[in-house]
Amino acid sequence: MKKPEAVRRHLPTSPFKAKAEAPRKHFAVGDRVTHDAYGLGRVIAAEGDSAVLVDFGSHQERIAEPYRGMFPL
């Protein structure tokens, strides 16, 4: 006797089909950060959630959201 094959139907509202959204990064003045290209730094100014100004010692860089390569310490 042959076993029947299971039919899988994916519902459009299934949570397993949805792409996981990465959590948004938030930085405040005074936060210590590390950047893949610039190294260690400290946030010296924040423009809401759109950009931050970071002092890396030898220079300052304005880094816009999504803050690729920058992580809080």
C-alpha cells in the first residue's frame, strides 16, 4: 500500500514566510561606538534618528542611517 503524500499550503499571512526585519540602531550623544572603516569613536551630535556625528580622534565623520558598519560598545 502506498502512503499518500502530504500537501503543504503556505498561508499568505504565515509568520514563517515573512522576512525578519533587523532591529533599528539608535545612538545618543556620548555613546561609544566602533566602525568597520574608522575604528573607535564617540557620538558627539545626533540628528534625530537620521544621522550622527562621530569623533574618531583624528577626524569627525557624519554617518547616516542605516549606520552600516557601526556598532555600539
